[in-house]
Amino acid sequence: MADNKKTTKPEKDHWLTIDGIRKEAKRVRWPKWKSEGNTPGIGQNLAEVLGFTGFFAAFFVFCDFIITFLLKFIGIGA
């Protein structure tokens, strides 16, 4: 026997409204600026990224100078 009950669909969440955007922003787990326990904060992550970026930038510039010097030493290049 088929049920004649009318199934109601849940109301759609209209997130593309100001209230919907506010509601969704409150659901987000935002990271903290400072470290808490074992969880690094944004400041620590930023420092690590800038440190690694600076190190590798200096490394590649140093490698470029060494390769340029060696090529000039053997007579290749201006």
C-alpha cells in the first residue's frame, strides 16, 4: 500500500543573501592569530612561509651567481 502522506522537503537555505552570508560566516572555524597548544596560528605560519621563501630565493640567487662564475671561468658567456 502506498502512503498518501505528502512528504515535505526541507526549506532551502538561501545563502546568497546578506543574512545567509552572515550565517555561513559564523559557521566557519576561523584560525587564530596566535598559537594555541599544538595548533600553529596565522602568525607562526606566516613566519614559516616567509622564512622558507627568503631562504630559497637566496639559495637560487647564490646558485645563479655560482653557475655564471663557472661559465665565465671556462670561457662561455660574456
